Amino acid sequence: MTRGLLVVATVFVAVNVWASDPWKEKPYKDWDEKDVRKILNDSPWSKRVEIERKEKKQGLEAPAGAPTVAGAREQDEEEEREEKDEDREKGEKDNKEDEVKFVVRWVSSRTLREASVRGGILQKRISEADADKSLSPAPDDYQLAVVGTDMSSFHSADEPTLRDKTYLIAKKSRERITASQVQIVRGSDGKRINAIIFHFPKHKASGQAAVSTEEKELQFVVRTGTIEIKVRFDPQKMVDRQGMDL
């Protein structure tokens, strides 16, 4: 299920300007390309986030009290204004380059699993006749995937470290649900990171549900290196034609 979804995600990356809620209005076999895109990138199960890298290039400044050339004040001021304009333009460009874009997807949900299959059909990797049997069963835990065009921030991280720095927080109960497992999904070269899958238990040690049916907000947090990803999911909106879908 997860690897199939990753393949789909590499194709359906465009941003929808507008679309209805296909998960409520029609069965997944009727979803079109725009519907799959919306589910993968802009739905209650998928949260886009832009993270600013903390490393910044420091500019060189003249030391305080440095002497100036007599009679050159106006020229110095003009040059200073030009330098500030250049620095501002450069800074705006650097800020864009320092932003890393990720999408956090609740891939254990029925809706995302259906989007994976439907995307495969639209890509001609799965036949229409094989749709139902290609749909993976619901997993025993909650699974969230982090994907992005630049996953280099995770290159130095290992699975145990990521597991210890990842959790869900339920707003209603204020309880922290720690990750039980982390999978780093790499490309065929064994180096490139395609995605990271975070697993969370559906039940507490007592047997109670980890996420109450009344919960209105779940915050997902993962830290690695110099970045921290935080996104919020609303379980009350994560509802398809069959009910709550986590």
C-alpha cells in the first residue's frame, strides 16, 4: 500500500485551485485525476507544510567605528542604499531556497489507500478489473507518511532516533501518542529517501482507543536535525462515505 501510494504521489503533484470533496460525493472508482490530486495534497488526510532551514548565510558587516573617507558621505549613503536593495532581493531569493516543502499524509486511512489504487489505475499500472483486490486492508496501526521534493534533512537520521522524536498529541485529552515504529523508504539506489512512514498504536496498553471518536485535533510532530515539522489533523473532518476514517 505505502509504496504504491508513493508512486502515485510522484505523478499527482500539481496543486488544485478548486475541487469538491470527492471522498464524500462519489465512490473511489469514479475519481478522476483532479480528485486524486486533491486527496493527496489538499484534504483532511494530507497537510502541506513549508519549513524554513535554520542555517543562514551570514553577511559581512563593517566593524563598528570603522573610519570613512572624508567628503564621501553622499556616495557612501548611495552605495549603502544600493547594497541594501541588493541584499533584500538576495534575501528574498535565499529565503525561498531555504524553504523545504513537505506533505504529511495519513496513509493508513481508507481514503488514502483508495487514492493509491485509483491513481494506479489512472496511470495504467492497475486495471479497472483489479481495483478491489489491489486495495490493501486496513492496517493494525495508524500510519503517517512524510514526503517531499527535498528529503535531505533526513539523510543523517536513523529510524530509532526518528521514532524517539516523533509523536501525536490529542488536544482533548492532552495525551501524547509516541511512535511505535519508523520506516525510511529509499529509492532503488539505496540512498535517496522517497518517504518516511511513522507508525502509531491504535490502542493504549489498557486496551482503550488511542484516539477518541470525539477528538477534534491531533498534532503530528517530528524533529530531525535543524527542522521541526508540525501539522494538525481534525478527525471530525477525516470522514468519508463510510464514516470516520483514520
